[in-house]
Amino acid sequence: MEETHKTIYYSPIQITWNRFKKDKLAFFSLIFVGLICLAGLFAYWIIPDNTPNANRIILQISTSKPLSNFTFLKITNEKEAEILNPINILLNGQKDRFTYLPINRFSLKNDTIIIEEYTGIAEDKNVEIKYSLLDLDPFNYSKINNKYRVKGIEKPFELSGFVNYIQDKHIVKKTFILGTDRYGRDMLSRLVLGARISISIGLMAVFISMVIGVTLGALAGYYRGWTDHLISWLINVIWSLPALLLVIAVSFALGKGFWQVFVAVGLSMWVEVARIVRGQILSLREVEFVEAGRALGYKTSRIIFKHILPNISGPILVAAASNFVSAILLEAGLSFLGFGVQPPFPSWGGMIKEHYGYILVDAAYLAIIPGLAIMLLVYSFNLVAIGLRDAFDLKEGNTFS
């Protein structure tokens, strides 16, 4: 029997995706960006310090080297913290009930724990501090007739048993994989949480720039005439202003803060989108399917948004990826200058600002690590933008056999 050669037809989306996957560098960059986004989204579930803004300050261990190990005595500082559900923790973190006191060593004697506090200063004399076992958590522990009780446990402890319980619950060891910053906060936790800031500002800024840029560009390209002249004049005025100065001016007008950065960066990035959309629509407004839509009496909004814009989605997506990169860099620059996300929010640009002075000493990693994070994320997004540009350049036909 004679075999027949079957031709498989793919949709434009499938063709674009197949072409994008062939660019291995762009494809793996997309995977890397996706992992960064997931880490930022689920940060409070995975970071060692899941307190709000990863802001657990332990000054005694400030500027500790990566992979530093410390032993801590956990002292309860309030009756109880509200136990949040996982979704609330995901959004805002969990308030910490404890004070973490770094120690060199400890010993237990009767109902007293004797510690030697770690001060971080080699010349300091070792000072012993004594705590009654009940001082560690007076809200949950009690002592009646030399019998120790724990809230929620009916059976009283003998002293020896209670000492073991305290040792298990209140003596903890922690490893700081990326060390600690100048305030003794966990660098890894703040770095991962900082990804959430960069990604969210990039997404919101791109959304704002897309809404404004696509709308104005579509109106200018489709209607032409005085509408085109007016919008083009506005585009040229905004285009002539340096982006960073424009963002700083908008930040001055709106004030410093997290949400203000969204608006400031978004309002400075719509110009390029508007220029691209205007040029693309000018080249398509006279083609047959647009003329057919007019002849059938379709509304202008339907012709633009249902027929023209889907045909120029490629350049728009490439512009969006490029704007994402610009938004991350602008946010980092704003935070470094003090106009962006304000402390204690863990912004990568803010982390560089706090620690750039340490580059000349033995703690240069405090500024280098967030700088590398910005560089890798920006480079990956650039590779994704290049891959999208090549994938949407469909000049090789639309079938795969």
C-alpha cells in the first residue's frame, strides 16, 4: 500500500510557541523567570524568616558571612500572636512572638538556664545571664508545688523533664545561607521577598503602560488627522524627557511609597508602546479585512480591538517584555536614590543602597548579591524579549510536516 505524506497544520499561536522553544537560551530564560516569579509569589512559605517584610532584626549578628551558624535562645515577648491562615501568611507573613538572643553556650541548673550571650565583638568579655525557666515563656508555663505545667498539657512535668522540654523548644540553631545584613536580618529571606517587589512593580507598570500606550497608539494610528497630530505631539514631548527624571518628578507629585512606584513607572513607559501600536495600525488600517469590517458596519472599537490588535500582538508582547526590564531597572534606581519602595520593604535597589559602602570592606557581598539578582533577572527578560521577537517574525510559512 502506498504511504501518503500527511501535512499537519498549526495555529499561529502553536507556530509561535514552536519557534520560541527552538531558541534554547530564551526558553530556559523563560523558565528561570518563571521560577523567580514563583519564589516571589510564595516567598513567605519558603523563606527562613517569614515575619512581615523579613524584618527580624538581631543586631549582634549583623554582617555575618554566608553559611554562618548561630545558636539562639528564644524568649517569648508577648502572650500570643494571631495565628494566620496560609493565605494571609502568603500575603503578609506571620508576626513573630519571640526575641532571638544569640548565645555562645548555655547550661541548665535546677530551674535556671545560664547563657553566655554572643555580642559579635571579639574583645567583649563573656557575660553570663541567668533566666528562670518561667521567664522564657510566662504566658504558657506555670509552676505549682514544684511541678511545672505547660499550657495545653494536663500532666505536670518533673524538673528534669521540663528542662528537656525547654531545651527542645527554646534553644534553636540557624544557618544563614547568604549571611545577614547590617541590621542582622537574613539576606536570603529579604532577597527572595525582594523578587516579589520587582516582579509586582514590573507587572503593574507594564499593565499601566499597555493600557495607556495601546489606547493612544490605536486612536492615533486609526483616526489619523488632528487626533494623530495631538497624540504624536504628546508622545514626542514625553519621549524627549529622560525616563528616570520623569519618574522622579511623578514620585515627587504622588509621594514616596509602594503603590506610588507602580504609577510613576507605568506613566513613564507608555510612550514606546504607543509609537509601536500607532505604526503597526497605520500599516494595517487600509488592508482588506479592515475595509470589510467598515463595509459591514462594525463599530470602530470592534475593528480596532477584535481585528487589528490581535494581528499586531507580537510587537506588543515584545514591547511588554522590554518594558518589564525597564520597570525593574527604574524601580531599582528609584529605591537606590530613596524615591522608590521605602524601608522596611526589601527592595533589591534599597538593599544595594543600604550596603554599597561595604564594597570596600570585607562584606562586599551585601551589595553584590542583590546587584547580581537584578542583573540575572534583567538579562533573562532581555533574552525572552529577543526570543519573542524572533518567534513572531513568521516568514517561513505556517505549516510543519
